[in-house]
Amino acid sequence: MEALLEVLYMDFLNDEGGQGAAEYILLFGGVIVVAIAALLIYKNYLFPTQSPFNTANDLQDVRTNVNAGT
């Protein structure tokens, strides 16, 4: 009986089945952090009503300047 418990205990210590799941969780968390950072950087263009930037006007200004140069 004692030998069986020792074998089960060693199997438990050597089991690495949860390691893959933990790595996926860390990878997914890293992707979320990068996505949130990108949203914070580009929020002025994503939500133009809350910022002085207006992508429609910016694009029109670029087009006007490009056309004036040709």
C-alpha cells in the first residue's frame, strides 16, 4: 500500500500537463496587454469626438496638399 502511494505521489510531482495551459494563459495575457496599449495610443483616432484630431479633416488636408503639389 505504501509503495502505491509513493508511486502516485511521484507521478503527481512529475506531471507537467498543466504547464501548457499556463503558457497559453500567459501568451493570451500578453496579447491583451499589447492590444490595450495600441488602443490607448490610437484612441484619438478611434474616438474623434473626444479629441481635437479629426481623421476626415486630416485626410482632406493631405489630399489637398498633395493635389496642390502636382
